[in-house]
Amino acid sequence: NAGVTQTPKFQVLKTGQSMTLQCAQDMNHEYMSWYRQDPGMGLRLIHYSVGAGITDQGEVPNGYNVSRSTTEDFPLRLLSAAPSQTSVYFCASRDEGTLNTGELFFGEGSRLTVL
Amino acid sequence: DAKTTQPTSMDCAEGRAANLPCNHSTISGNEYVYWYRQIHSQGPQYIIHGLKNNETNEMASLIITEDRKSSTLILPHATLRDTAVYYCIVKLYRSGNTPLVFGKGTRLSVIA
């Protein structure tokens, strides 16, 4: 079972460059989300989606764009990377069906460094 | 969603029970208590959740006080692999528009 797959696992960018962090899940989950985690900090929600075509902002959305064209994929775009975006990024998904536990399934993370 | 308060860190001897407390005094009647943990550098892992009754699964037990203002996660026989940051989160059950909000959690160190 693949679960939640994030790519790339590691990335180094220069200030001003753009890139997309990919997230895919094969569990047919309606809900997907992106978190960032800075050293010594808890996870902070960036953006989330409750289904294809629907996205919303979390705690720290500035500097990031998302889209949800399919149920499976939820890419996170950095249009102009800044050193403050150096972090570990986690994608997570959840089944919104009536029998589920509400459990969030997380990917392994993408470690981004912006120089 | 209600806020939670957890100790910053705790130690536990290997083989002993680890009891991790969480205060959620502003919890509302339809909010659940969720526990996740994050082992170093990995994505968080779901442990257990509950509303008002005590819950047990293969990983842990969750004890919720009668007034629901606090709870305790119990790892009955802690091992070195249980060393992790444990997050207590309160939220509405399965409410897609109310995402999980993680605090700083409790860093549990299991000592040999």
C-alpha cells in the first residue's frame, strides 16, 4: 500500500526560484492538507482541501498556492521561494466517509532548503 | 476548536507505563480528543481518539475525565521506540472544514 506519497524528499532552492511539492494518495480520500514544520516547532497548517475543486487556507498560507484538480493529487506551489520557507513539509489525507475514524494519514515529508 | 495544554517534555523508564496528560478545559460537547505522535523526522502517526468514554486499542489507552476537561494517554509498557513527540488535539469529528491544528506537543523520552 502506497498511502500518501510526497516528492521530492529533499530540495535546495535559491531565493526567488519556484517549485512544486507533489502529493499523491491512493486511498480515495476526499480531504487533503499541507503542513510545514520548523525546527523545534509543531506542525502548522498551510492549505487544505475537502474535495476536488475545493481548497481553503490554513494558519500560514502566504507564499503558497494549491490546487485540487483530482481526488488523488494536491500539489503545493512556491511561486518565489524565500529563506523563511525553509522547512519540512508534510502532506496528509483523511477519509471523510461515515465509518472512518477521522485519522489523518501523513506522508514521509519533503525537506526544503531555500538559500 | 478548543485549545490544549500539554507538558513540554516527560521521561519514562523502559517497560513502565507512560502517562501523558492533556488539558482541554474549553472543549465543547461535540468535540473529540485525538492523539498523534511523531517519531523523529517522520510524519505524525494517529494513535487513538475518544469523545467521553475511555478508549483502548493496540497502541494505547485514552482516559477522559468525566467533565471532559482533561485526558491522559497511557502507553502501558513503554519501549525505546515510543520516544517521540505526542500531540493532543481537540476537534469536531470528521468535520472537513475544521482541520487538525497541532500544538507543540509533549516530547516523551523513554530511557533504558
